[in-house]
Amino acid sequence: MNIVLPAKQHLQWADCEIGVLIHYDIQVFAPNWKYGDMDHMPSPACFNPVQLNTDQWVETAKKLGAKYAILVAKHSTGFSLWPTKAHDYSVASSPWKNGKGDIVADFITSCKKYGLLPGLYYSCPANYKWKVNNGAPVEDKSPEYLEKYIEMMLTQMRELWSNYGPLFEIWFDGGLLAAAGDRIAKLALELQPNAVAFQGDPDRMICVRWIGNERAVAPVPCFTRTNGKSSSDGMKERAHSPEFFGDFNGRYWCPGEADMPCRDQIHAYLNGWFWQKGEDGLVYPPEELLDRYYVSVGRGCNLLLGMVVDNRGLIPDADVAQLEETGKLIKAQFRNLIGKTSGKNQFVFNIDVPDKRPVDLICVKEDISLGENVKFYVISGFDGKDYHTLVTGTSLGHKALHRIRPFRYQSYQLKIYSHEIRPNTDFAISEFSLWKR
């Protein structure tokens, strides 16, 4: 029997449930620049967020209910938010703090202050064809140039992974560069051995995977284990590929992280990931973000919400209000507990509701420290005579949430019909609970 268990970092990561992904890049200060025009890159002289306040960023994330925050230290322009020694296309060449500032350092300090776990995003493959230094377009595709580019990347990753303390998560948008994946993985294991890696190398790293879209809609089923190595960059949905559904018998423990921006992906600049003037009205309604919580966290994944930073260096007021209200809505879902139970080595769980209070939300959590064992389950309501099926489910994982129309049954039953238990180990449901939203 193939035994696959999570690392302790996987367990901590799953318990976080919600994180944020903070995007900031030089094009925020160059509204007339056409994204992708590498022949005419914005000058570092335009980057000057005079009110920049990373405390405000992280405090906003905390209002949402996020437990971790990931900063995009370098996106596809190559402009670096720290004073890198690899090239001079960075904050060191900008007027912000007279070239003496370090946004990555400020971000890490704010995370420590507010108790959020810090992570850093570093884009690898998206940059190879575009530039190395100071906005110069890349046309040389020779092996010699590729090696030069790889050395530049490794220099930057060594800086990010060694100068700012332990990181909770490192984010590879598009995975590891094929030509240097082995070297990158070795460096990460050397400098950040305890970090969870988004789209890293699951043969050696503690990995989580993309779920196939940037709408934070996890597929059904969405098993925690998988056989695939995720290396997509999010430019195209791939939700129907087998790797995104997971595999109950997969060889890697690699849960899904469901990401999405907080602004309208159809109408906002760069699919809502970056700020642009005049778009504050394009924030998603908090009720829509609540729905994404149910189809991400409620399907065993983590929800990673994108946060934009404006040209002042602040999260815009519209986004602050949106994220704070979303946090309140999520908390409100779990204010009225009707009943709860748990247990080991059993496959039928019952909760009695003698006064038949209405129930419209059901939560089931497996103790994933013992592995992923549930293949199929049914939740029913008992009216005193018959059981009526309310929910059928496949993958369970860290948490399954089911919204139902209000019912008033005298008891509710969780029955696990298909499962797999490793010899000489326990199997456990850590929570079967009923709620009224």
C-alpha cells in the first residue's frame, strides 16, 4: 500500500486556510506603458511611493482573516522590490527613500509585527525571454546567455532566501525554470528547508499545487495527493487536466492553493492583479469572495487572495473595505453552532438536534496527519422514520464545507462508504459539525 503523509509544514499550511498575494511593480507608476513592451521599459526614476506603508498592507490582510502573506518581490518586468546586487533595475535606482529603501525588508518586519507568516514570490520562467538588466530587451537565446540569466536568478534567490529570515512559503509562478530546476531546488533546500513551495519540486520539496484557474474555484474532486508536477503560469486555465483534480493514490502530498485577484478579472488592468487609476470600483463584492471561500477552503484547499498596492504605496480604501467585510462575512458563517462530534476508527457519526433547529451549513474535517483516507461519504438527515440524503462527497481532506437549504431534522448522520486505512494506524474525523449561517 502506498503510504503518503503530510509534512508538519503541510499541516500548519492547511490550518492557515487563507492567505494574501501582494502584487506591486513599476508599471503602477507608468500608466502609459504597454505591458509586455520590453523595448521601452519604464525607468526606475518613476518609482516613488511616498506613502508606502507595509504595516497597512499586512493589517488589511489580518482584517481579512489571512494567516500568511506573500509579497511579489519580482514580477515579469524584472523590477526588484529590494536592492539586489544582480542588476540595477530595482528600488536602489529609484527616488524612493533616495535609493536606500527595501520593500521586502519592510514587508517581513510588518508580518512579524502583526503575526502573519511571510512568503515571497519570485517568477522564474516568465522572465527568460524578456530582460536581465535595466529594461534591456533580451534577444540572445544562446546557451551562454541562458547561463548568464540563470546565474542572475540564483543570485537574486540567494538574496531573498538568506537575507530576510525563515519564510513560510516560496512561490514559483510557472514552476521552476526547466533549465535550472535542479539548481533552484538545491538552493531552496539549503536556504529555506522548511518553506512550503508553490509549484516547486515535490520529489524533494514540501510542495503545494495550483488548482488550474485564477478564480479560486477548486475542482471536484480535489484530492490532496497527486502524481503531477504543476508548472503552469496562470495565463491559461487548465482545470480539466488530471493533475489539478489530484489522485487518491498519488505519490506526492501536494494540496491545492486556489488563487484569485480581488478585482474584476475581465475588466481590470492585468486581470485584476495590479492597481490602475480609476479602477477602485472594480473590486469584487465581499459576497463573491465569500463564495470563493466555500469553493476553495470548502474543497480542501487554501484560498490565496490577490491584493493590489496603489501609487501611494497603500492598499486602496475600496480594497481595504472589501477585504475587511469579507473577513467579517466568513466569521459570521460560524457563529451559530448547532452540534459537533468527532471520532477515531469509526465510519458512522450522528448528531442529534432535539429541538430541530434549522441547519444550513455542514462541515467535515479529516485528521490529515493520518493521511487522506476518505474516498466517498454521504450526509443524511433523519426525520424519525427515514434518512434523507443531503450531501454526497468524494474528496474530504483538510475541510469540506457544504451549504444546504435550511433543514429541521431531529438528527444528522455522516456515513463514510469508501475509505482506505493503512495497517496499524488510526483513521479519524476531527470534526463533523452543523451550523446555522
